[in-house]
Amino acid sequence: MENNFASRLKLLLEENNLSPKELSIKIKLDVRQIKKYLTDKVDVRGDTLIKLVKYFNVSLDFLLGLSDDRSRKHKNNDKVFHKIEK
């Protein structure tokens, strides 16, 4: 399995039978931005990472390609994410 953000996002889209357009609607993000992420043309912002982690229910490490462990083990993650989103 490739270990970069773009390849992980592509994998999650495929596994969930989602198009970039469908994902953009679900997480309220411009489809053009998602397409840029998929081609590795821009760095992803922290608030977008949080939306993706929550939507796909995977760990941030998995999404970034740092681990093959998908689970969100830490119960405090949502508390931290909530503070970052404010």
C-alpha cells in the first residue's frame, strides 16, 4: 500500500464508492480542492484533515500514510479536533 496522503484518499474514495464530487458535498469542500489533493498538487490543511478523518473514521496516521492501522484508538481525539475546529 502506498504511503502518501493522495494515495490514501484515493483508496478511501474507492472503498466507499465515492466520487470526488460526492465527497465534496458530504464534507462541504470545493471539488477542485479535493481533485488537487488527489493529484498531490497541494498540501492539505489541518481542518480538512479533521473532516476526512471523521468522515472516513480512520486515524490521522493512516490518512497521512504513516501507519497501516486505520483505527482511531484515542478517545481524546474528538476533543482535540473540536478545539482545533473552533
